Amino acid sequence: MRRFLRENSLSLAFAALFLAALGGQSYIGWLKFNEEAREHGSSTVSWGRFVLSSDFGVAVLENWQSEFLQFFLFILATIWLVQRGSAESKDLKEAGLQSDEQQQIGRHANERSPRWAKAGDWRTALYSHSLVIVMGLIFLLSWFGQSVSGWTTFNEEQRDHNDPTVSYAGYLGRPDFWERSLENWQSEFLAIGTMAVFTIYLRQRGSPESKPVGSPHEETAASN
């Protein structure tokens, strides 16, 4: 057990932080929802019902979709785009998909390589892009979930005010939906961009997200 915890400490720590933050968000969101309900003379709901509501769903999913969009685009962009001196970039000469030998696939795979990396057929092709495919699918699913939850929430508010509801397609054309999406997207793109530039000049000893402390600024991570 001790060995398992040590070998998986990074994923376990972030899983614990995620669950704690999600639980805290749901509790605080529930208190806020019921507070606003009382102010408007509406009935309150239980915590369980709030967690299953579209209000909570849209609040969670609008952040999830932006996070996975960030990783999807970053993984895809760093295949061909480079940044000299950045720990987030390949060496300038390594831009592109690289050769089968460099990627250790097909006949260049070794004994410990994953089975699909050794296959040399469609399985290797699929496995070669599996990370960006999964990230893209999670983004699309969370974006769709956000849009449906946001549409449901919007129509509930419309009915509360005796205003006309809108279709799903109509909701997707509304400025408030895209404001929510772009509000999250711009912050993710800013974070990734600044991380790529900061790692040229700044260091964190012991972190794989940083170059060695003594590395020259102009030296890209893959050159070390």
C-alpha cells in the first residue's frame, strides 16, 4: 500500500483536491441557491437535488470544457509549434510527428512498449493519437453537457418570469452562452501562453515543468 501511494501520489493528491473542491463548490452553491430562493419566495431544495440540478451542472461543466479544450489545443499545437527556450516545447529541430524510430512504434518498438505501439497497423495509428482524441472527446461531451444544462437553466428562469422559452438551437445563438464560454477560454489560453514563456526565464528546482536551474534561457527543454 505504501509503495502504491508513493508511485501514484501525484494523481491521488489531485484527485483528493478535486473531490474536496467539487464538494465545497456543491455545498456553497447549494447555500447560495437556497438563499436566493428564499429572497424570491421560492421553495428551497435539498443538497442532493441541487447536485443533480442544471444550475450546478452548468457551473461545473463550463469550467471542465474550457480545461479540456486547453489541453486538447496545447497537445495538438505542440506537435508542430515550438518556443525556443521553453520547457513546454520540443526542440526546434523536432517539430512535427517525428519518425517511427523516434516514436518507438512498429518494428522500432521494444519489449516493454504497449501492445498497440508494436502492432504496426490501424491500432498503432489510433494509439499514436489517442491522447488528443480522448481530450477532444471529453471537451465535446462537457461542452455539450454545459450547453444543455445552460439551456435548461435559462428556460427555467424564463418561466419564473413568465417570459417565452427558447429552443436549444436558439439558446446556442444567445450572447450569454458564448460569453460564458469565451470568458473561460480566454483565461485558459492566457495561462498556457504565459506558462510557455515563463519557463524560458523562470525555474522551479525539482519540477518536471521547469528546465534545470542552470539551463541557459535560450536552451529548449528537449535540448537538455
